[in-house]
Amino acid sequence: MLVAVLLAVLGLVGVAVVTQRYGLRLGGTITVGVLAVYTLKNVVMLPVFVLSTLIAFVGLWLLKQRTLLYGRDELVAAILIGSAVPLAILLALTGLVGDRLREVVFIGSILPGLAAYNYHQLKPEYRLQDVGAMVGLYAALLVLGWLLVSPSTVQLLGSPTPSVLFAETADVAVLRDATVPSTTEPVIIPRAQVVVLLLVGMGLAEAARSRFGVRPGIISLALLSVYALVSAWLVVLYVVLLFGAFLFVELLNRETLLYGRVLIGLGTAFALVLAVPLTVYSPVTRGLSAVFVAILAGVNAYNRHVTPAVDRKTRTALVVALFVPLFLLALFVGDPTADGLVTALTLPTGFGLAVLGVVALALTYAFDVPRPDDEAVFEGSVLSGGDGA
């Protein structure tokens, strides 16, 4: 886990520095670091990412040629295109690749679309420069990861924390003969059901954002519902990291006035660093899951930061209201471990979760601050001949 966190943090900080200094995007704040970790874990991830990104880029270009798509809708469309087609291909090839591509869910669900969206936001004359910078940083992280995962570093870097890149299932560890004993992780939810869960989560999140005007996280809650089946401690870890990263982001913004992608990257890097000691001194055993829980916490800490103070209670209640049905769906189609937040979907459990969801939804509406109707604002403005009152 130490090497994975180091690579992810260096990727986040590297992207933040390049963005702040040169205005480049490098495919998105989290893309380079996460892709480097996944490639070292499983080399098949690189061609999957490249193919998915190309499909998402071309698909988004075609959509923009035929529609007035822009802004947030453009991002959602890119993520949908970048995930649906490659995941459909992988599902069709399940019999050939088995569980080797189990981790592709995260790569296929958000990174390609995120990268494609960011390249569309750049002027064409800067895209080649951006790709070059991204490839350079990515290659540097791969080389560093290759050097750090070696027989001489197993005891120092591989044993103190849950194994990720030193695991027997990590390609870099096998190639470098630097594996540590690790247990095989069972499949919690079949791949096809995970895809459905992620798509449902994206749909609910975007519908909620459109209705309430706050960011619940486009895919975070669906992923968190899966992690909740693995271990209740991952949920606890997420909450603690979310709180810690939020305080860090608030302080950093106040002292430096950094904002946007730079602030997201630094906040997420802080969450990753904080996750290491918390994971070591907790019952969490899945290092890769802890890494991505930290990333989710860092990104959502920024989402909370940019939410107006008056809407933060609404966002908190909304997050719970969305998480509950997604968790119920995950429970229904999945097989939770003995350490899961809930170990079985029984009638009392289902009823209790349903009540929690209804209460959270009621609180969401109660806390919601009504916004003026767009048409009413336009009719009263001087642009439409109104008096501007």
C-alpha cells in the first residue's frame, strides 16, 4: 500500500503543479496516478484505458457535433461513453479473461471519460503538449514503481501495510519476484451487476444534482456501497478521511487561495497520506480498496468545500438518501463478507435501511433552499423587457 499511495500522491501533486504553472489538464486530476498504480497491478489496464479514452473522445465529439451538449452534461456523457462500451466488451470476454480484469470497474467507470472530457476542454493546439506531459509523468511513475517494488524492499515497503503492488496478484511483484503472501479476495458482486449498480448510481446522482443543485458525487456513492459490503471499516475510514480532507481543503484554500483542480489534487493527496496510518491501525485488510476510498474521500471533501454553507445540510442528507438505495441494491445482488457493514439482507435490515432512506430524503427536502425559477428570473430581467426587479 505504501508504494501505491506514494505513486498516487506524486501523480496528484505532479498534475497540480503542472496545472497551476502551465494550465494543462493531463487527462484529469486523478487520472495519471491511478492509472500508474493500476498498470503496475495489471498491465492489461493500459490498453483498456487507451481504448476507452479514444472511444469516449470520439463519441463525445460526435455528440457535440449534433447537439448543444456542454458543461456538466458533457462530462456525464463522456463518462457514460467511456465506461459502457469498454465494459460491454469486457463482459463479453469474461470467459476468456476470467477474474484477471476484476479491477477494471474503476478504470472503465470514470477515468477514460474523465480524460476524454478534459482533452475536449483544451484548445486543439494544446492537446499534443498535454498528452506529452501526461505520458511523461505516467512513465516516470511507472519507472519509480518498478524500482520500489523489488526483493530488497519487500520487508520495508511491502510488509508494514496491506499488500497492493507487492501482492501475488500484482504483475509488477510477480515480474520482480517481490511478492508477499496474500489471501485471494472473493468476488463480492459479479461484474455485470457492478456495472448496473454504477450506472444506477450515476443516474441517481445526476438527477439529485439537477433537482437540488448540490454535488453528491457522480459515482462515489455507488462505489462506496460496494466497499460497504467488503468491510464496515472502509466506511468508517471514508468518513474520517472525508472530515480530515475537508478541514485541510478549507484551510489550504483560505491560506493560499488555491482552487479548482489544484485544490482537488492536493486535498486528495492529503487524504491518501492520512489513509496510511489509519489503515495500519485499523482492521482494514484490502489495501487497494483503502486507496480508492481515500481518493473518493478527497474528491468529495472538495465537493463539500464548494457547496455553499447554506446547502451543506441539504447535501449531507442527500448523500445518505442516495447511499441507502444503492447499498440495498448492492446487498440484493452481492455477497457481503463477514466484515461488511451489513452481512445479510433480512427483513428487519431492509426495513431499517428503508426508514433511514425515507428520513434522509425528508430531511433533504426540509433543508433544501428554494431557488427562483429560471423562466421567472428571465421574465423579470431587463433582457426580456422586464423592469429588472
